[in-house]
Amino acid sequence: MNAYADSSFLLSLYSVDAHSQSAAVLVRQHQPVFCLTLFLEAEFTNAVELAVYIKRYTAREARAVRDYFRSHIRSGVFRICDFPPDAYPLARTLSSRHTAQLGTRTLDVLHVACALAVKAEVFFTFDQRQERLARAEGLRLLP
């Protein structure tokens, strides 16, 4: 299954939070192949470091999360994708179409635009704004 996961889903998958169990079950059940762009990897890395800043993780725990994630990148768990060049104009269109009603932020819009541009069959997110935008654009969502 060709899939796109945003950083909220990946953070839950690679660390322990309220959604971690759900994320692990969904991956076991659906066996998605996630498209990973440098944009998504950068946002995931930033989310892990932000968790240190807000004292959710220690620096050591953050390093363990990053190392585990990177080991999966090296072992081929992810399908490495270039950032789709049509994601930016698509994001502009999505913003014009939905942001005033849904309150989406730029990164929310870019994730959904990337998922659409890589023709993801499923979009995995725990972010409510991205979920509403993805649904409005007809993407299949999990959870």
C-alpha cells in the first residue's frame, strides 16, 4: 500500500505517546509503504527535538528515537521520495480552497499536497487539521 504519514503519525510510531499503540496496530494491519521526503524527515527531526525542549524527552531519549527512525530509513522500511515539484502549487490551491474554513497551517497543507502529489492511497495522521483537509480533498485516512 502506497502511503503517506505525517510527522504526528511517525512520532507516535517511533516513540511512546497516547497514539503509539494505535499507530503500531495500524502499521501491522495495513503494512503500508510510506513515502519519505526530506521535508517529512526534517519535520520529524524537529518534532523530536521540540519534545526535548518541552521536556517530554531527555536528549538521550530523543537520540534513541532518531536512531531507531534512521535505522528504518537505512534498512528500506520507507520508500525515499523526492519532494514533489507540484506540491507547492497544489498547496497554494489547497490553501485558497480550504484554509479560511479549516484553519490549516502551511505545514498541514504541504503534507496533504505531498500525499496527493505522490498519489498516496492512504494518509496516516493524528493531526485534526490535516485530517479535515485530507478528507476534504478525498484522501483515504487512517486512523
